Amino acid sequence: MQNTDWEALQEGLLSSLLNGETEGALSLTRETLSLGTEPVEFFTLCITPVLEEIGNRFQRLEIYLPEMVEAAEIVEMVNAQVIQPAIDSAQEGKSPSQSPSTKGKVLLATVQGDLHDIGKSMVALMLKVNGYHVSDMGIDVAPSDIVAQAKENDVDIIGLSSLLTTCLPYMKDVIDLLDGVGSRERYSVMVGGAAVTPEFARQIGADAYGSTAAEAVVICDRIMKHRMPIS
Amino acid sequence: MEEHRNGECQCLLSVLDKAERGPVIDQRTFDRILINRKINELVEKHDIQWDQEVMVPHDENLADRLFEAGMALALDAGVYCIDTKRRMIWNAEELEQALRTAPPEEVLGTGKDSVTLYPRRPGDDIRVAVAGGPFGIPVPEDLFVPMMMSYAQEPLIDIIDNASLITTHGRPIRAASPWEAVACWQEKSLIFEVLERAGRPGMPIGCAENAPSAIGELASTTYGGFRPTDWHHNSFVSELKTTYAELTRAVHYSHTGCHSHGFYNPIYGGYVGGPRGVAVASVAGLILMRACYGVTTMNAGPSHPHLSCDTHPDLLPAQALAFQALARNTRLLIANFERPVAGPCTRDILYEVAALTIASVSSGVSLVECVQSARGVEVAHATGLEARFAAQVTHASEGIHPGDADMVVRSLVAKYADGQKELRKGKPFDEAYDLDSLQPTAEWERLYEQVIGEMRSEYGLKVLPG
């Protein structure tokens, strides 16, 4: 589509997302596509930069977790109700995993014994607004369940969180289990949370350590850039 | 006594009933509607706001409105029980009774090593108690005793709070496993050794730090273990959530006559929102911990989402105001919790500690908890010297009004705020202290003396020798 005022569209979408205006976001998207804009182009030039801006505003604490949650949910609806159907009808036979909506698939869990959730939720949101498909297993998750879910969801990255030093052994258990079932190379493992240090990450053979939600995005981008497809 | 015990038992049973019979609710709904949306409404309704330049708000009307907002949140939200997925609800009479029956004073420890805590109001010159220790900072087994000695030997520290062991007898410690029990018994043995060597056998111990679940606490708070006169812990999971494990601790403390301390960490930028929401949640959290667990001392230690500290300039006024709200309207024995970004052997840690201490003491806390250095995440990055410093500043701040504290705290914040993002973790214990003499290194001592000098000359604080 020529002469698209992307800046105005971004402003409009940003406003809708920050104000929780689901219908506004859906209408703007439908209208833009109806004027001839390709869905992938809209996602790349409008949705993606707007989500990055939302992530940046959270990083600066100009908005908070609930606003990010709502924005991410609205974008998920826009993708599900407008973008993906438009892509599917334009590109018949293309599998969902090849959708430009997803940079990669991440599985997050707070490990066994730990009930802390909010930091991990922040990571989940930052990853979502930066283009990742995120499955969040919640808190107090057994290592065996994490490994099983990673396989079922066919994820690229497993993210483990813990606030408590006494739960760190369970992070190592995840990696040991992946080794044990011969799946270690299939997944990249990143670890974080107040109890985790770069040294610990190295000791247990994790692929990356992140100390903030923003850093998790950088790490995942780096991992996905270098990740070889599993044949 | 029997009637009192029966009354306490009935109260405890009614709390547990709430966990079993309260309305079922999805946790996400609790967080988004009953926490976030409700806090946003209350902040507007009660006009909770302050000038961003102010570090220690000193508006009594605002503090009282904050108390009303916190009470309203406590009534409307209640506590979410993660295990039963039910909301525990208290009515106004129940909450008021919980506040009314809070002890007028509390004695921790025994004999010459005991300490009495008193309720305070903003600006009071009543003596503030000091709990000093690493507060769960992870430490190798061979450093536990020397590190804890560095706190136990400080005469201004009234209560000692333990480090966490990284391993127990060389083995990894796993939460909610027998290893947790082993670690807690080792923690008990080691700290009792420390107190004997320091000549303070009756000193109250903050415990058990190696007990992320109830297992460690139940295993080690018994015959030959940690004592009823020690300072035991209960907590909420953020935001305003409890678990069967925490309720089990409360039952155990009630039946063993243990003193219990509640802590709750609202997360800035999370479901409580910004600083104003942190203030409301802090007030509600402390009221609800009193009602839910029957704790007799309590603290809210909010956490910055990116820095994991509570000394960020955005959080200081929220905490100060919350302390004022509770101190003016209840006789709860409230505490602060000092979690600076910087670590030992840095000037920044002393500035951060001084700022939060002065803000807290002037705002009416009964207890200063110091210091979970370097955000509590760096192995062995904690020493008794920063706790000594905090204790000295604590006593120098008694009698200071919040309005007078504000300019001092603003000046201190200006010295460290820009550097917080650099995460200056400083040095671990074995580089900050001489392991033979158990005294600070010359470098650390020099920094400490310089900043003590600033407290006296620049801020006029009557800092007495430690």
C-alpha cells in the first residue's frame, strides 16, 4: 500500500492498546487491511514497533504490568481475528509456525518449590510484545513437567525462574533431564530470577542468564538468530 | 491464660476456615480486578499523591487518607489462598479487632540479650530496635560463622537475622525436601555457636532462613532448636497471597508460643502499579498479615522491578508514607526492610541505607531491618559494618520529624540515585573483612568513617559511636 501514514497508524494503535480499546484496535487493523495493506506489512510496520514501544515504556516504568498484559491480549485478538485469517487466506497451505507473528516459541516456568510469579510474568509480557509465542507454566513446576511440556509445545527456548537459592537444584534437574532423554540440543535454556547468577548458569550448563525482563528479550533474539533448525 | 489461648485458637481456626470457605476466584482475576483495578480506584478516591521531589512526605491528612485506602483494600481484596484458590475475606470488625489486639509492646530474646519493641508515631524519640543480618543472602558454609559473628559482635544490633547456606554438609539444599530440614538444623547449630562466642546467648534470632517451605521451620523450631523467643517468619506472596505452607507456619507459631514477624514485598510496576499503589498495598498488606497470621511485627519491603531494591527514589516516599499511615492509626510494631542496590565496600550502600533509615525512623517504624546488601542476590556480599552504620543512623534519627527528614533524604538520594543502575555490588565478606580478626578491612573502615563524618558534619545527625 502506498502513501501509508505508518506513524499515524502506530499512534492510533498505541492509543488503543494503552487505553484497553479492543474494538478500536480491531477496527483500525481491519480498515487498514481493507485499503490494501498486506497483513504481514501491517504486522511488521505497525504492530511490531508499537509493541516494542510498549515494552520500552514498561522498562522506563511509564506503564506497568497490567497495561502490558492488556496490550498483549488485545494484540493476540488482533492477530487471531484479523491478521492471521488474512495471512491464511492469502497464503493457503502455510503452516502457523511459519507465521511472521512469531519470532520463536518460549516456555516459561517458576521451578519447583518456588511460588514467585510476577517477575516471570514480566518476562512473559516483554517477550510477547516483542514477537514471541510464550507458554507460561506458572509456579512450583516440577522439572519433569517442564521437559514434557517443552516437547509437547515444540518450543525453541525454555526459560526458568527462581527467587530462592533452595530451588536452584531444580533448575539443574531440568537440564539433567534434557540430557537424560537426549533432548538437550533441541532447546536453548535461559535462567533468571533473584537467586540466579551468571556463575550458576554456567555451572549448570544453561545457555543464557538474564537479570531483567528486557534482557530476556535480547537473549531470546540472540538465541533465535544463531539457532540452527532441528532436522 | 487458658481463655486467652482458647481465644487465639478460635481466631486461628476462623482464619483457616476462610481459606476453605471463601469465594473461589481465578488468581488472574484476583490480581487484575481486586488488586490492580481496586488500587487504581482507591488512589483516586482517596487522593493519594505527593510531589515527586519529596522523599519523605509530611502531610498528616495524606497519611490518614492512605490508611483509609489501605484499610479499604484490605476489606475489598482480602487474601488469596493459592492452594485453595479462594479469597479469604475479613469484615471491618475483624480487621479492627486484629489491630486492637496487637500487643502494646513486644519482648524478643531472653535475659540481658532481650529487646523490647514499642509502637511509635512519626517524629517520636522512642528507641527503635535494630535487626541486623544478611537476611537470607546466600553464603558458603565455611563463611557462615565469621559473617554472622560480624553482626553478633555489634552492640547496637538487637536482633540477628541469618544468612542462607548455599549447601548443607556439602550437599545442595532443595526446597520442600529433607535437605531443607537438614539445612535449618545446621543453621541453628551454627548461629547458636555464634551467639555463644559473642557472649549473647539470649539474642533473638531471625529464623529459619533456610526454610522456603514450612518444612524447615517446623523441623527446626522445636526442642533443642530455634526458640519461641526467636524472631520467626511468615510472609505473603506478592500480591496479598498466602499458601497452606505459610498458614501452617502460623499454626505452629501459635501453638509453640513463637514470636512471628510478617513480611510482604509489593512489586513496583506489577499489579499494584506505581509508587502510590505500592503505598496502598503496603498498608493493606501489613493490616492483613496481622489479621491472617497474627504476627506481632511486620514489614513491607517493596521491590523495584528492574533493580530489585527498595531504596530507589520512587519507593522511598511510598514507604515513608505507608509507615506514617500505620504509625498514626494503629499501634502495630512496623518495620522497614533495607535492600540497597550497592554492596559492602562502596560509599553508595551507606548513602542508600542512610536515606531509607532516616525516612523510616522519622515516619514511625519500631524496628529497622538492616541490611540485605547488594539486593540480596550476590553470594556473601554482606557485612556487619553496614548494619552497624544503619543502627547508628537509626538512633541518630530518633526524634526527627518527617518534614525535617525530607531535606536530608533528598540530599542523600542525590548522591546515589544515578549510580543505582550500575549495580555496584562491592565486595564479598571475605574481601571486606579480615577473617582472622573479624574486623573490617582498612578500605571498608575508611569509607565508613568518611560517611559517618558526613552524617555528622553535613546533616547534623548526632551519630554516636557504634
